Amino acid sequence: MHAVRLAKLQEAIQRVISEQLSSAVADPRLQTITISRVKMSADGASAKVFVLGRENQADTEILAALRGASGFLRHALAHRLGLRLTPALHFVLDKEAHEMMAIRHLLNQNTSIRTPKEYPQDD
């Protein structure tokens, strides 16, 4: 699949799944999930969907709920995007995003930033 088409399809899949999770899925565990990115195989047969849950949600619970809703989500993708071949969805936790949020949280905790005049002067 052409790189530009693949990138556009990944974005469209991310958008449709996000919309479906926030509005059409009845499972309340899935309504707070964030889809951070989608990475498709070169042939378009499978898509790895990277997800972020809330801090108080168990990772196994999130993934089990997403696996249970994957048929519904694939049907929505086929219908909304007009795909002949709907990719198999594989849900994984986005560890990179979790790490970035943890680093951002640590940086935000240190609010006492020294200004240049507070540094000792060498005379």
C-alpha cells in the first residue's frame, strides 16, 4: 500500500475507533479510552491500535474489553470507511505515551525554577 494512503487510512481508523468508543459502545470501561495511534501492516490486513486508559483502570481489563468490542469496531470501520478488506485489530497499551506522561508529570512537579540572577556569580 502506498505510504501516503497508508498514513491517511491509519488516521481515519484512529478517528473512527475513537468516535465509536466515546459514543456508540455501551461498555462504560471503553468510553474513557484514548486511541493514541494506529500502525497498519504494509498489506493492510492488520492494524495495531495503541491505547491509553485511565490510571485507575487495569490494563488487562482494558484489553479484554477492547477485544470483546473488536467485531463491532471492525464493522463500523467497514461501514464508515467503505473498506472491502477490514484490517484485523490488535490492541496494545501505548507504553511510550505512558512514559511521556510520567516524565511530563515529573517536570511539572518541579515548579521552583531558578532565574539567572539566583545562580552564584564567579568573581
